[in-house]
Amino acid sequence: MSVLAISVAAPATAQNSGWQLEPDARIEVQTVSAQTTTRDNDLVVDGEAVSVRGQVGLALEKRGVRLRLEADRIEVFRLGEGRRDFARDRFTATIQTDIEKDWELQLQARHFDDAVSVEANDTDEWQGSARLTWEPERAHRVRVQGSWRDREYANGPLAETTGEGPRVDAQYRRRFGRYHYLAFDLRAESIRSDDARRGYERESAGVAYTRPITPDLRIRPAIEVIRTRFDGRLTDAGNQRRDRLVVPEVEVLWWPGRWRIEGEAKYIFAGSNEPIREREGYRLTISVGYAF
């Protein structure tokens, strides 16, 4: 995967109301290449795509209250015969405020149009979330976030169906110094739907370590484990399908001046009680960006 990203931000200006205004925009070009094989190496799945993403945002700040409005669109052109192109729109409104010296509250509303979700390839979603951050000192930070998702699924010639459910995220981050972190992440989520194919439960846990090599260069090894149980998807033996993913990765970030050069090597181990879904494969990412 390679990415070329350009960001443009206007300097903050003081308004008569006391609000500081900062508009910004970003354009990103991305190519993706991945390969997956089954456990017996009798099936190889190759994936390549090119995407273009445009984003505009507007940030407002006044006396510890920060408001951001953001809209972005992604056009994905999937390479290979029989693969369908798609586009996704996202609109976000976020407000943050310091409620006490060590505490911060964030409220966010989001809408996704034609997104790819765990359970469907064409999902519209409304999402509301609240996030609480406790940072008694720079060395320690704890975050907890609760979200609710309402989803609609496009089912081709069939009628649309719906799903809804919560998601809870928790993170502890230990800071040792500038760009030097150890972070632990937990997530639990579920979707309930009258459409038997859409309901699921998922839990994940991950740990990531970021270490600076030079003032501009740092390395970030990480690993994540994900378990998913589908309500209405059955194996050939008639059992509910259960999937698991183990994803180790290493990311290198080099940020000299305004340049953003990043590389990521990720390997995905996919297990399941449905043997045909036991697969493994790699994904490589190289990105180059420049921020104005």
C-alpha cells in the first residue's frame, strides 16, 4: 500500500465572538496490495486497489471548548476482473471540553454512507459516542468510550435491513517521553438485527509500543487479537460461525520537517470453525505525505 497525502490548514484567527477558527483540507491518494492463502495453500486471494480521499474540516476553540466539523469522501477503484468499485462518505461533528484539571469529555456524532462493516459490504450508519479521558500526569492516560450504532444494509434487489448495537473501547497509555509510548487497547461490540446474516458479537485486545530512534524517526511494533461470533451464519456442521484473527505488525515512521514517510508490515492469521475461512496473508504499506 502506498499513500500520498497533502494537508492544507489555514492559521487560526481570532473572531469577534472570541472563538478561534481554523479551517483545513486534505487530499490523499492510496494504493493497496495484499495476498491471502488458505491453510493448505490451495487458494490464493490477491487484492489490489487505488483510492482517492478528500477531506475538509473546520475547527473552533474558545476557553477550553473545542468544536470540529469534518467531511470526507473516499473513492476506491478495485483492480482485477469482477471486482466492484465503491465510494464512502463520512460526516463528523465533535465537541471536546475540559471538565476538570485532569478530565476531558468528548461527544461525537458521525454518519457513514456506503461503508464496509464487519457484517456487510454496503452499510449506512449513524453513530453517537461519548469519550472520557483521565490524565493525572503526562506519564499516564486512561480513556473509556461508549458508542451506539444504528445501521442500514443494502441487500441488492432485496429490501434493506437494519441493525443496531453498542461498542465500548478502553485504553491505557504509558508515556515514557516524546513519541515513546506503551498502549493497551480493549474493545467489545455487538450488533443485533432481524436479518440473521448481520448480527454478531466481537471482542479485541491489542498492545502497541512506540519508540523513537532519532528525533524524526520512530518504530512501532504491535499485535492485536480479535474474536467474532456471528448470530445467524452457520458452518457446514450447523454450528454458529466463530472467527479469530491474530495480527502482528511493525510500523516505521519518519517525519523529517513537514514530510510524513511511513511504512508498515502486517501479517494476518485468520482462524475459524469453518475450515475454508482459515487463512493467512500479508499486507505491506508505504506512505508518503507532506503537510502545509
